[in-house]
Amino acid sequence: MWKSYLIYGIATILTVLFLWLAEIFKKKENFKYKKWYILFLILAILPLSLVSSLRWGIGTDYFYTYYPDFYRIIVGFKPYKEMPFIWLNLLISYFYMGPEPLFVITSFVFMTFLILSVDKMSKSMPLSGLLIVLGNYWFISMNNVRQCCALAIMIYAFSFFCEHKFVKAGLLSLLATCFHLSSIILIPILLVLCLKKLRKYFLEINIVLFCFGIFALDLAKWGMGLLGYGSYFEPFGWQEPLYTQIVLFAYLFLLIVLGRNRLIKQDNYIFPLMMLCSLAFLIGLESLRFQTMETMSRAILYFSWSILFLIPYIPKLTKYRWLNWTLTIIAVILICGYTYYITIYLGHHEVFPYRSIFDK
């Protein structure tokens, strides 16, 4: 197990280091520093992408889904509703008789769009980079491969929704649906949340959400059924209420409510991020009611990613620096507790121990 910690730890440290250096050169106004900023941004993509690309049998769906489905696709079966993803498998099969290149491509897609999003939206690029791992998102990406690729693309699309650049946002959203059709549920939500007129009604909107949230899952079940993913709402033995995530999002929701007036003035991204955090909290609470649904862990992914960008706002939450950093450290500890409990203690996603293609 120590080998796994060492590999994951080194990859994480290098990612954070390169993001820190990229952020330093990004802030320098002299044009000659721009090439260094771009270089370190590219380097930040590599460590986690390479570790994920070179994995062997890591992630529950590695051998359960993607490996056998690759060979099914070759002989004419269509195990996915997303035809572009099937075409990608077929394209790979023309050059290599195995699905390993698929994991290389999806690993780089996931990390590239995440790093681009961090570069564009984060108040602290190194902290957001650290949260990609500590928040469990990178580990989940080695299991829920298609959904996480779609999610990373939608996070980048989110930045364009907030800037009202709807053509770019639409094209990126279309690309996301090529990996996982369920990502389409984010489009109407983001369109509504990016309306500037809603910002002054944060409390009122949340009161309505929590009052009528009991019907939200029934509506989601109907919508996902139309997209062909109704099976996510069927009983799934190991699933349990998202207790650790509920605690985390309850804490963040409390901070947001208390500091909302100061936060909303920051930029165009913050209000939609705050609302996505609220929705993640609501889904977590709903998991107490529906304890055996796979959809809870999957559905919350489309909203919980907001912590990657919300937590870097906490150091500016109040005028007291010591308090801000104390609140930030508490948030990071809660996130670490969640990831340890889910990924290491319970062993979900099956990312420990790490094995590479060289260990075949």
C-alpha cells in the first residue's frame, strides 16, 4: 500500500507545485513570462494524467465495464447510448487491439479540462489542484470514466455560461454529452443560475429549494429515465447515505449563508458556485431518504465539484486572516475525512493498491 501512497502523493505534489509556479508567472504583467506560465500549466496536467493513463485494473469499471465493452464494440455491440464514445473505441481498435489507449485519452481529457477550469476560475490554483485529489474527484475519474470526462468538460463550459458566451458553452456542452448523455441535465440549471438578477435572492431561492426539494429527486428520476439512465435509480446494494458529504456541504453552506454578501461581490462565478453547493447539500440530504440508489453518488458529482472553486474563496471570507485560514483548514480536513472514508476505508472505486500496465 505504501507504493500507492508514494505514487499518488508524488503526482499530487508535482501538480500543486506546477500550478503554484503557473500562478506566479500568470500574475506577472511582463509578456516574456507568459511562456513560463503556459509551460507550467501544461506540466500541471501531466503528473495525474500519466498515473491514471498507465493504470492497470484500477477503478471498479476498468474490468467490469470498459475492458469487456471495448471487445463487444469491435464485434458490433453498442453498450453505450453515446455513439461518439463508441466511435472512439472503434478508432482505437484500428491501431491497437486493446482498450489501454482509451484510458490514456480519457485521463488526459479529464485533467486537461479541469486544469483549464482551475486556471480560468480559481482564486488559488494550487489549492484547487490539491482539492482535485483530496476531494476524491481524481480517484472517481478512474472508475466513472465517461461521466468524469463529461463533468470536466461541463465545468469548463460553466465558465462560459457565467460570461454569457453561450456559443462556446453550447459547443462544450455538446462535447460533454458525447462522453455521457446525463451531463445534459446541467445545461438548463447553469442557464438559470447564471442570470444576474437572481444574485440578490440567494436566501429566498434556497428556502424554496429546501421546501420543495422532496420532489426534486422524483423529477430527476423522470428526466434521467428519458435519457436512458433510469437504472441509476434502482436499488444498489453497497450504497449508503452520503453522511460524510452531508457534513462537508452543511459546513460550506453555513459559511456561504453567513458570508454571502461579501462573497457575491467577488466575480461572476461565485453565485452559481454557491447555488451548486446548495444543490449538492440538498442531494446529500435526499440520500437519507433513498439509501440504496446508485444515483446519489453519481448525481451529486454534477454539483459537488463547486468545492474546487468555493474553498479558495474562504481565505477572503472575513477581514480576519487567522479566522479565514482556520475555516479553510477545517474545510480541507472534512474533505480529507470524506475521501479517506469512501476511498480507503470502504474501498469504493477500487483505486488501492495501484498497479500499472508494467505490472501485468
